[in-house]
Amino acid sequence: MKQVFIDSVTPERARDLFFSRMDSLGIGRLPSEEIAVAESQGRITSAPVFAKYSSPFYHSAAMDGYAVRFADTFTASETAPCLLKTGVDALYVDTGDPMPEGFNAVIMIEDVNRIRKPEDRIQGKDQDECIEIYSPATPYQHVRTIGEDLVATELIIPENHAIRAIDAGAMLASGHLTVPVRRRPVVAIIPTGTEIIEPDVVRERPPEPPEIIEYNSHVLAGLARESGADTRRFGIVRDDPGDIQEALLRAAEVSDIIVINAGSGRGSEDYTLSAIHALGEVVINGVSMKPGKPLIAGFIRNKPVFGIPGYPVSAYLTFQAFVKPAIEKLLGIAGDGKECVRAVISRQLASPLGVDEFIRVKVGVVGDKHIATPVGRGAGLLMSLVRADGIVKIPAGSEGLRAGSEVEVELMRSRNEIKNTVVCIGSHDNTLDILANSIKKNYPGLSLSSAHVGSMGGLMAVKRGEAHFAGTHLLDEQTGEYNVPFITRIFKGRKMALVNLVYRQQGFLVKKGNPKNIKSFEDLARDDVIFMNRQSGSGTRLLLDKYLREIGIAPSLVKGYEREEYTHMSVASAVLTGLADTGLAVLSSAKALGLDFVPVANERYDLAIPYEFLDTGMIRPVLKIIREDAEFKGIVESLGGYDTRDMGKALFES
């Protein structure tokens, strides 16, 4: 008997019905398996991956030249050059060589003059060469320091992430040989039809009427593989109800998803509907799309099964609309694609004339415009590619880009992913990495882009319409209150909310045992203490400056005050690897790298969110995780030094 389409619905309604039924049957993400990182490209992570080791893992020369002790070069000037004896005070190094023990700067080969000492020339002595230098070296000048690219325990890639070649490189660089990924779904593809023949038949003879060379199953298999699945193609099944049922049962035993091609219409030899109904259940019997109306979707033995129309365009469209999303659901991912967009650059960028420079950027949509925020620019910073959403080219004839100028971005992620990127610009906190992973885990189509420019920089980015929210922990010295006075001054006439993320402990990070006995801000002025600072405009920098003013210590007396890092983990890495004796950072960064911690302040870390964003599809999921996700809260508390008593609460609304 002819099958009659009586349940035709819109594609949107059909997808809602089908995937709701998948959820009710408990059909979700596939289990995890461990595979070699070297073979992981294209696979989907089933857990977040954190760095095991820092990269680089030793201090190395960044230029060809001479390794020196920077303290030996203090007297150098154009009028009074400094002489250093090669082999003793200056050791030749090539780019990438480990720094010799006790040496802490490199002078480029172009900046030295190799000579003998004047008295040796006069007396005719045959002595070692010296180098003559004309300006003092700074600490770790032209040195690639431990952790410059990534720091041990730093998030490399989150769960539900499609691994790229650069991601695999970052994982290997950090010490990972294997990575947990979701098992690939197996898609069984069953071509049906009495009139179709295998392509190999044409080796012997041309097709004869009414024969049709079967190719749809190969197209569908290719689409399945492009979507991240493995495939199992069955041989052609004739238009016989018993044969079709037998093939469906065999497919249910060896696959996660079944695609049966042709036989889904209303013809006298269309048996797909009755076969699925006899063996399981039919959820969708036709969709109101053209081409593609005769789609059937249901379940056999808890396996999704799709009756795909036989016409090739219909087969393609219905696969993309229904089968691909089912594959992605089992993998825990959302669809992707590559293209270019026009975007506004969020901060000024200088660039040297004469070279094309390719800037890695994070991209998100705030309001009605794309915002591109530059990430690391160093040639050795692999993580800048891992974190980037796209590339901006600064041509050779340009000296840079001014803030607010429009640029073209070649996307490394799909436009849909970019559109669904929540942009956070402001103060760094380790909980943002955890939040980013929780967002990706619970809402695979949503991402968090976090750029670290300091609390004040973040508030100004929000004011300019370049971010959805800013992380801030600014202490007002006059009132002793966090964040609120700055919000009321900066955002006059605009409704804003301060949602608390955490309270956290700030303090001095020191090596185990605190070998230099650093206990207070007064110790920063000691001759034997080197400090690692945070960037201007950060809340941590403002906290430091406040205490230095109160005790009367000029910044110039703090060795290392001018050296800036942009994250707490970078400060922790500097202390761990000997670049500095101490630095101000949060307790969780000390715990992560096994450092000791001297507490100095408890502070409030809030998210400053424009009121109009609070009830949007971008921010609602973020707030839901912060307020309701017990797993997220537990992970944050396990980091150490965090108080979550007000997590998710709106502590201020203007």
C-alpha cells in the first residue's frame, strides 16, 4: 500500500521533535577514548586539556649574540663603552641555545664590537678577545623565558573542542602524548532500490535501462566523515520489506546512526516508513521543505534512523539539516565553517614598515558590530594561534592600525561561532578559564573570549561597546569600596550591574620556603629582591601602587617595577623560574605552580555588565552557570583562595 504523508511539519519543528525525543531516550554524547596527540587532529575533546609543563621549559637565547650578566653592563654608554671578556664575561650563543648558568641577558651580535683590550694591542700581547658594548642590557633582554608561550596548568583547549594542528602542537609542547576524545560515531549507510547498481559494474559494461549507478551513499558517507563520523556502507538492498528490515537490524548492531537512502516516499515500492515503524518508532514523517519533503526520522533499538530521499539534492539538504546535527550531538559539538568578516579593531597596533604583519585576534559580536581584539604577537607564541579566532593582515606600507578602525578578519572559526562568542575584556582571573570550559561544556554553540587588559582597560572597553562585560577588582582609596565608585563615575547615565564572581586572596608569591624572607611591601625596596609587576590599569597594579604610596616607597626603588605581565599565572611562572623573587597575584596561581604565598589583601572580583545585556541569549547562559552550576562552583573553590559566598549575586545596579 502507498504510504501517505500525514505528519509533515516545518524543518524547525521537526528538529525540535526529533532531538527532544533523543534526549528523552537518553541518547547523548558518546563515551571517551584516549588517543595519541599526534593522531588527534579533527577529533573532539571529551575533557579540558591543561598544560603539564611550561613552554619553553628552559631559558633560551632569542637572538644570535653574546650571553652576559646584565649587572656587568650597567656602566656602558656611547661615550664610555663597556668591555667584556669573551669566554668569561660574555659567551657566544645562537638563537635557541640554552642560557649559560648565571647569565641573564643577550646582546645581539649586531650591537657589539669585537676587539682586544687597548693595553694588549700596545704591548703586542696575544690575549683573548673582548666585546665592546655601548648601552646597558636589561634583565632577560633577548631571552625566551620559561613559560613565555604557555605556563604549566594553563588551559590549552576546553572540552567539546575540535582539535586543530596548532592545538596538537601546543599539547605536545606542554608534555601531553595522549588526549581524551569522544569516540567517533559510526554511521551506517544503506542504499536501497531495485533499479540501482554498484558503480563497479561499469567496469564490465555500461548501465542498461532502468539501471541507475548508485552514488548517493558515497556522497552521504563523505558528508558523514566531514562531520566527524566513521562510516559503514552496506551493499545495495532491493525493494523488499523483509530485506530492508534485515538490513536495518544489522545496521543497528554495528552503528550509532542509521541512514537508509531512497524508499522514503509514497510510491508502491517505498518501504522505509513501514520498516522503521515495524522495528522501532517513527517520529517524523515528512518535512515541509523543498527539495527534501519525504524525510523520515525515528529510532530502532535506541539508534537514530533517517530515511533520506533518493533524489541527490534532497539527500544532501536533508542530511545537512538532520543527520549532521545528530552526529554533532553525539560528539558534543556545534557546526562550523570558514569565512571573512569586517570588524573593528579594539586597540591601537603599531607595525614596522616594510613587512606584512599578520595579527592573531579574538573576534566577537557586541551590539551590531564585530570586535577584533589582538592576542600575543611574538613569533614563538604558539598559544596565540590556539587562542585566536582569526587573522588580520597589516600590509607592508602601513605603520599600524588605530583603535576603532575597520579591518578584514580571515576567520579561523565559523561566523556562527563568532556570533556566539561572549566577549570579556578586563582583569585576569584563573576562574575565567574554568568559566570558559563550563560554557563550552554546557552550551557547545557558545564560547567565552577573554582578553586581559586590566580592570580599567576592561571598563573602558565596555564603555566603547567593545565587550559584553569586564572583570574588575578596583579598590577606591577614598571609600574603601570595590568597583562601585568607578562604575558610577565611568558610566554616568548608563544602567550597569555588578555581578560578583568571587572574593579572592591577593598576596606575594615566593618560592617554597620563602628563601628571601619576603613578608611585606617594605621588602620590595631591598637591593636583593627583584619584583614582577602587573600591567598599568590592572587592579593588582593599583593595589601595589596604593600600598607603596602609603609606606612612602617610590616605584623607582622597586627593582623590576617596570616589567609587566598580563596574567596571574605569568607572574607565578616568573617567580617559579627565577625571573623574579616575588610578585603580586592570587593564591590559586601559587597553588597551581607549587609556590608559597604571603597574603596581603582580600578583594572582590566582579563582572561589570551593561544592563541591556543581562537578559540576552549571550549572557543568560553565563549567569546561569555562575549562579546554578554546582560543578563550576566546586572547581573554583578547589583552586584555593576563593570565597564564593556571593557568586552570581548582583551586588550593585545603577
